[in-house]
Amino acid sequence: MLTAFDGTRKIDRTIIALDCEADKAIAIAYALAGRAKWVKIGMTLFYAYGTDLVKMLKDRGYQVFLDLKFHDIPHQVLGAARSAAETGADMITMQTSGGVPMMESAQQGAREGAARIGADVPVTLGITVLTSMDQATLEQVGVMRPMQEQVLSLAHLTQVAGISGVVASPQEASELRAVLGEDAYIVTPGVRPSWAAKGDQSRIATPADAFSNGASHIVIGRPITDAEDPVRAFEMIAEELA
């Protein structure tokens, strides 16, 4: 199935997760400026540097995925999404388990924040099931239905709420693409090149397989950030995708 994203290079839809110490993250971002299009700021970096880091990376030409996984009452999430959009972030996340009203509030906040700075509304994504979780850990938190069924059920809520798409493992991407349609953002962490260590991820795929399965964007962190030469690691992924 062709998607709305097939006209752009896969390497330009590869998001580097800067989930490491602040100094190291900034050094890698500077080294890859002009090569990579996207970087991800998660909780580790954001709690250390705050909104200034988003603006710094935007100034370096990056599109920024601000991955803070909002999960609170709708009023709080509306304000959080508004503030996130005001930083200039291009993509933000929330937990689908917060429910439809919470996700609708996030979408409203994203619109309001973007309007305040005269920017495009950021892509809004619902986290389905973390890629570190397997069936056993899912059941530990009281979810007894199969992983695929849980992911698809949560993805359906994002459609009801009117947000841009989902974050899910590459193993669920194919069925999600069929359900969500060609325009939906399906962002997949848990992506590991064939030469990289699995780490703490349970549901993984190679970059090429993740895109073939229907991902619009993939997220790769430690294979790049832990590499002796992060630039070369990124180039190897680009070669693999080409």
C-alpha cells in the first residue's frame, strides 16, 4: 500500500533519538546537522535543558520530535501541548491510555500554541504500547488481550480524537497502516540495524523492514548515539535504506 510519505527519502524520515547525556547529545546533533533531518528530545534531555534545547536544535535546521508522552487530566494536557507547540516542536506525543477527551485537549493545545507563534500545528501522536513491553509485561499491568489487539484498539482512539497518528512497534505497523490509512503518521521506535545490539527493546525490526511494514517515520537512538563514530553509523543506515 502506497502512503502519503512515499515521495520523500526514507533517511529523511529517520529520527535520531538523542536519549543520552546532554553534552553528548548536543555534540552528536551538531555533527549530524545537514545530514539528518529529524532529532528526538525525550524526558532525559528535556528535564536537563528545557525549551531552550528545542529552539537550539531548530536553529541548527532540525525538525524536532518532542517526546514527553503527556498523560494527565485534559486541562493539564491542553496546557502542556500548547506550551510544547510554542517551542516550535514539529511532533509531540501523548499516552492513548489517557482517553479520547485528553487527546482532543492535546490537539486543541497544539493548535493554540502553534497559532501563538505563527507556526504549523505539530504532528500529534498517541503512544500505544511501549516497544520495551512484551505480552508478559502487558499482562502485569492488567491488559489480558493480545498485544496486536491492544495496539489496534488504542490506535482506533486516536482516530476518534482526531490526532495525527500513533507511535507503535514496527511489528504492528503493517496492520496499523491498513486500519489508519495512507495519511496517518505511524512512528516506530524499536528499530535496530542488523549490525546493532537489541538493547532493552522487545518488538524490533530493521530500518528497511520498518518502512516496508508501513512506518511513516522510524526512530533510532543507541545504534547512533552509542557508536564510536555516530556520523558513520548514520551514514551506514542511510546506505542500508538506499
